[in-house]
Amino acid sequence: MKIGVISDTHLRKPTKALYELRRGAFADVSMILHAGDLTELDVLEAFCDKEVLAVSGNMDSAVVKNQLPSKRIVEVGGFRIGLTHGWGKSFASVKGLMAGFDEVNAIVYGHTHRSDNEVRDGILFFNPGAFYGRAPFLSGGSVGILILGEKLTGQIVKV
């Protein structure tokens, strides 16, 4: 099973590039996780053909923050995945990311606009990077794919 992972879209509405993910990097994923900073809920319309689970981020509108939790646990394929956007000083550490997530196999997060795909203390820490690149709103960003098999692994995909 494959799960598409995206974060930091910073959009009010879906763009052509966002829709193209359905035919590209997310063509064969079963579901999509959005790790916050959508900006507006309309962004998720780009993935209307897939199950989408999302969390709110620090740059999201009040509507998004009222409708989406800031963190959640996703149970899929026998794995527990913590999903958060993350922000604040404590967020920068493994301990900060772990806060509120008990017994997870992975923590998927955003905010930094830098990709991360590393196992620490037996937990996969996975950040797909920003959809619009490292500097806000630039093209040439990245997304991610989680692969659920005997173990849980991740892959960063440049878009």
C-alpha cells in the first residue's frame, strides 16, 4: 500500500500543478495525508478521488483551524502514523515532535519546508518538504510517498 504525503501547499485553491499530482506522484496511492498549511480547505478538492486526512498548520485560515485538528493518529495497514504540522520552539526536537503521539511507527510533519526521511529511535520521521519549494511559494518543491509493507518506509519525490 502507498500513501501520498503533502505539506505546505500555501494555496487558496487547487492549481494545475496540484491536480497533476493525481496523474503523477500520487497516481497509485490509496490515500493522501496533508501535514498542514493548506491555507484554505478548497485545496483538498484536488484529491477528491482519494481518501484525504489532513491537519491544520500555523498559516491556515480560521475556517481550516476550526475544521481540522492540529494533530491526529492515522491507523492504516497495521501501522500507527502521527500526523501534525508542527511549530514552535519545542517542535525542532525529536522529543517535541513526539509530544502527544504514543506508540506510533511514524510521525509525518511539515512546517520546515525541508524534507526529512529518517528513522530515529525506531520511529520514521517523515516530512515531504514544501509543495512549493523551500522558500515559500517558489516552484520546484517536493511531496512524499509512504510505502506500507512488512515495514514502513518513505520516499521523497521532487515535483
